[in-house]
Amino acid sequence: MKTIKELFKIGNGPSSSHTMGPRRAAERFLLRHPLAPNFRVTLYGSLAATGVGHLTDTILVNSFQPKPLEIVWKPDVELPLHPNGLEFEALNGETLVERWRVYSIGGGALMEEGEANTIEENVYKLHTMKDILSWCEAREKNMWEYVLACDLPDTFEYLEKVWEVMKASIERGLENEGTLPGGLKLVRRAPMYYTRSKTFADMLKRTGQTFAYALAVAEENASGGRIVTAPTCGSAGVLPAVLFSLQKIYKLSDTRIIRGLATAGLIGNLIRTNASISGAEVGCQGEIGAACSMAAGAAVQLLGGSPLQVEYAAEMGMEHHLGLTCDPVNGLVQIPCIERNAMAAVRAWECATYALLSDGKHRISFDDVIKTMKETGLDMKASYRETSQGGLAVNWTGFRRGNQKP
């Protein structure tokens, strides 16, 4: 498995696969051809189907400026390794200098043809939850200590920066008001939810504020704000909302939150390695389901649970999102994406509570549910995998009204 630094990427929304990944690919290709006078990029599959709503074209044009860029859209053509394929061409007039094919595989990560996995080196030798639990049990250690033992020397220092960016995105989102960009004219709700939650007591207050924190980050992401992929842009609000709530309620130190982040990153890494975190590949279960799983596991650890209880919470976080489709309305990371962040954050709390009430023993393992998620995602029709060609994207009243014949 890769370093969890590659899971928690700091950047601007609204999409890790459609904006962060293509931007990184464009920057890499430009470094190879700094003197080329013009360029062309062909977008395939999901990248082409929802690229406009996800600002893929804007990101690419800005990346190549001031040099001219031609963009070719092929939403009905899917390259062999992943639905999010790009093909860059460096040109001298009409003469081809080089053609480079690359895939944006989710969370801002890239994969070239001929690679078994992402470009970065492996740092973890254990690739299943079962083996990691055995490691923890043999040494009487927590999961964050496995991360400390295996990951890069500066990983925890990097996680401190991640937490600062997460907190800042919540704080900005709770202050920013108005309408989100895009044709849906969606009004930001985080400030209102936060203000109203203060009038509640006890459990309702906690739930309302968790909603507000998740909405704050998801709305910042939708407006192109600076966020952290956790594990993607579209699911970036779940984990920070839960961690921020825990810190406020239980007065937890940043040091303990960083350890929770490490455990969450380990869980997300297992999902990315053994299945996928790409909505274009496995649907929203790979994004929101993964985020819920990560947040639930981290919450259990921070509330004093055992590694087995952490595993149980993480398993439930994914199990109860199995089959969740990715069908963004108008191709924007807004409906149903923003609300899903809020709902998944509260569900993560519930999974953590359920696991903490148990002794950690259960029938369906985390590894079992991740295998099932992958199979479920690959069985989904393409129209339910971030193409906006099915589900809510075509059944919402505004779409039907706009497509009625006069």
C-alpha cells in the first residue's frame, strides 16, 4: 500500500478525480514538453461525461496557459484500465511530438498504462485488515501505531497540516453564505444549520452541529475551495465533521486527532488498495461509503475502543452504503453529494456507538465487505457511475422539465 499522504491530498475542489487528477497530469506532461507550442487532450468516459460540471475543462485550460489547448470529448468511449482516461498530445502545429495516456483513478491519484498500481512507492507490507489486526494484537498496539511503524518519517507532520486545512475549511464554510456556482443555484446551508443547532440540547445539538460541519466542507468543495481529499473531494466533509465534533465535545488534543487521522487513513488505504475510491469505477459507495468507514473507525479509536471495535465500525460504515450510486445532478458535486456528506457523518457516529457497545465480534469482516463493494461497483451500469446518465441525474423534475418537447 502507498503512504497515506497520497490519500489525504490538499487542494481545491470540486472533484479529486476530475480536477485534482487532471491538473497533476497536465503539470507532469508540461514538464516533459516545456517548449511545445500547443497541446491537445482527449477526455474519455466519465471524465468527458461530467467534465464540464466538475470543471475539468477549466482546470486543464488554466494548467496549460498561456499555450493553446484543444479539448476533445469522448464520453461514450471508455479506455481499458479505468473510466477516467486522459490522452495528452504535445504538438508542433499539427505534428505530433508525443502522446501520453494516463488515468485519474480517484483521490487525485494517477496511473499510467503498464503500471499495476499508482505511481508512488509502496510503504506498507500488510494489505488486509485481518493481517493488520493480527499485527496489533501481537504487539498490543493500536492501528495508528502501525501507521507510525510503517509510513514515511514525515507522515505525522503532514497530518498536522491536513488537520489544519480540514479545520479551516469547516470554519470558512460556517461563515460563507450565498449561492454555489453552477446552474442549480443551490444555497449554502451550513451557516443556518450551525446557528439553528445551537438552540438544541444534547443529542440533537451534536447531530445538528455534525451536519453543519459536514455541509461546511462539502459546500467549500463545491465552490472550488481548499479542502482535503478524505478520501475524495466529493466525500471530503465526512471525516473532518466527525473529528471536529469529537474534539469540541470531548476536548481532545490535536495530537489525539492526528492519531485518529492516521487510523482513518489506514482504513481508506485498505479500501483504495483492495477495491476503489473512485465514483467513476464503483459508484458513490467508494467515496461516501469509504469516508463513513474511515470516520467511524477513527471515532471508535478516539473514544477508547479496541482495534477489533475499530474494524467493526469501519466494516459497518461501508456495509450500510453498499450499492450507493454516483448520479450527480447536472454533473455538479452538489446534489446529492453535499447532503450525503452530512448523512454519512452522522451514520459514522452511529456505527462507532454500535461498535463500542459490542465486544467487537461480528460475522462480516471489513475485508469481506470491501471485496463485496468492489464486486458491486463493477456490476453497476455505467449510468450509475459518475456519468450523470441515470438515477437522480435524469429523474429529478428539473431535468425532465428541461427535456420535455414543446
